[in-house]
Amino acid sequence: MNIPFLDLKRMDEALKQRLKSKFGEMLDAGIFSGGEEVAKFERSVGQFLQSRFAIPCANGTDALELALRALEIGPGDEVIVPAMTWVSTAEAVLMVGAKPVFWDTDENGLLKDDWENAVTKRTKALIPVHLYGKMVRMEELTEKARNLGLKVIEDAAQAFGSFQDGKAAGTWGDVGCLSFYPTKNLGALGEAGMCLAQDERLAGRIRLLLNHGQPLRDQHDLVGRNSRIDTIQAAFLNVFLEGFEANQQKRKVLAQCYLEGLSQVAALKLPEGVLEADHNVHLFVVQSSRRDELTGFLAEKGVGTAIHYPAIVPGLKPFETKGDFANARKLADEGLSLPLNPFLKEEEVDFVTKAMVAFFETKNQ
Ligand SMILES: Cc1ncc(COP(=O)(O)O)c(C=O)c1O
């Protein structure tokens, strides 16, 4: 068996043909920055997620930085960030000159709900991360933040298409940041990202910041940068968006297979709430104290896995911060992402679950 963790080459032929013909159309049209494909992408995502403003940009890391800058967060300010996340969440805070203040997660990797204990006079915002595609409880979080006078930037990079109480990930906070990195549920054939906003003034600032502060050609109202989306990526994303919901259903079916196949393994902690609407099943992360041994065993059987992420962010050199962060640390030590993507067959998931059951049965003897 050869079951890669994720192999984008496995994309089906019909879809590859759609993308090739879209690329041909783009070459013929000769428009590679801005244009109708970008406008269409904005409209489609805005409609799908019910977001007043959907502002595409170059990648998810930029989206976070643009959000912070648009909210005028900078030197002297503190921003609360979970200890377990992809590095971008904290990186963006440092890039604008502010200080990330790390807080532990719950055992599923979501910002622990006692985060208000991290608030100081300097705290301006917090960045909840919908890690692995599972949303943080946003009603409670946004209410608490409002009462404390804090801004909320949602890092929804992994949670495109997760909805909680009918409201999309990224539309609860002041700004929601999305990534369309190729491995994401909605992934480009390169880099792309987006800021979601509900306030017109804030959306206007984000638009200015990502295009040299330029409201009109050669008029520059503030110091911005170039973080525009590539037109070609917007065009590919429009194609991918057509098949998004069908792919989501496939993910849910495969997640259900894993849950059924693995529920008997008492030594394994399974992800919670994956079948709920507020989880887009971006990653299927199990936890085991024998994680490394299990990884090797699966690799021998031809099964690829991944670790998201093997170190907590405050443990990394540029972000080094002392602290316990016990849950985040446990996830770094014990979390293992199993292959789960729309290119995978049910038989393959079945093979993985059977291999895992065998691993734990043997080890228990
Ligand atoms: C949680 C999280 N935040 C931010 C990002 C940054 O997105 P990008 O890779 O598009 O810059 C990612 C994706 O890689 C992510 O997973």
C-alpha cells in the first residue's frame, strides 16, 4: 500500500482539465493582476460565507499582518495568541512590532477559555485560531472580548467552510483571516489569502494597505505594501470553489470511517466534534502517548502521516517564552495527523484504521 498523507497530484482528471482550460483562458485574456476573476472570487466567497467584505490578498500570513495593521496594533501593544498554532499567528504580531502573549490551549488545541488571565493594560487584541478546522466557541469569546475592549482577529486559515450557529469561521471577529495555501480545504495552485471584515471603514483600510495605500491610481493615502492576490490564483480558486461542498462531504464520510474504525482503541484520543458543522475536517488529529512508534509503524505499512505541529510556538527560537502550556505541549508531543483528503478512498482509510487497531492490539499484549 502507498497512502500518502496528501498528494495533490491525485486530483481527478476532469478537474485537471478544467484548470488547464482556465489557464488557457487567462493567457488569452492577458490579465494577470486584478480583473474580473478577482472580483468574482470576492463575490463568491463573500456570498458563501455571508461576509460583508471579502478581501483577497497574497497569503494567509499577510492577511494576519494586514488585519493587525488595519486595527492600528503596533509597538507597545500586546496580542494574546495560543501556544499551539502555525507560526504565522505569532509571526504577524511581531512583524507589526507588537508582542505576542502566549496562552495555553484546551486539549484539542483551541485557545483555553480562561485567556482573560493574560490581559494586561497593554493588551489590544486576541487571535483565536480555529486549529485543524475546529472553531473556538465564538459567541462567548467575542462577548468577553467586547466587555474587555479588545479586538478579535480570527485566524481561520485552516477553517474555510466551518460554520458555528450558522455563522462562518472568520465572520465573528473584527477581521477573519483565511489562507488558500495549496493543502488547505480550499487551496490555490500557489499562494493566496483573504481578510474578511464586516465594518466598511476597516475593510477600506485593509484594501488600502494591501495595495500601497492607493485608493486610485497614483494617489497614495497611507504607507501600504503589495499583497495583492495573483489573478491566476483567483481564477483557479473560482474553479476549486465549484467543487468545494462535494469535497467537504467526502471529508466528512472519511472522518466518520475513521471514527467508527478507531472508537474501539481506548489508548487513542480521537478528535472531538469533527462531524459537526463547526469543523471542516481540515486535519484529523489523533493523540497517542506512543505517537512516534505509531508513526514509524504506519510508515512501514506505506501510510504517510504528519505532525501539526511538533513544537509549541513559545518553544521556537524567535518566540521563546517561558511557561507551562501543558495542553499545547502534550499536543505537540502526542498529536498525529492521519491522511484525510478528498482524493483518498474509503478502502485506504479502512487500511489505515485496521493497521492502527493492529498496532494497539499487539502493543497491549
Ligand atoms: C493557523 C494558520 N495560520 C496562518 C497560516 C498562514 O497562511 P499562509 O501559509 O497562506 O501564509 C496558516 C497556513 O499555513 C495556518 O495554518
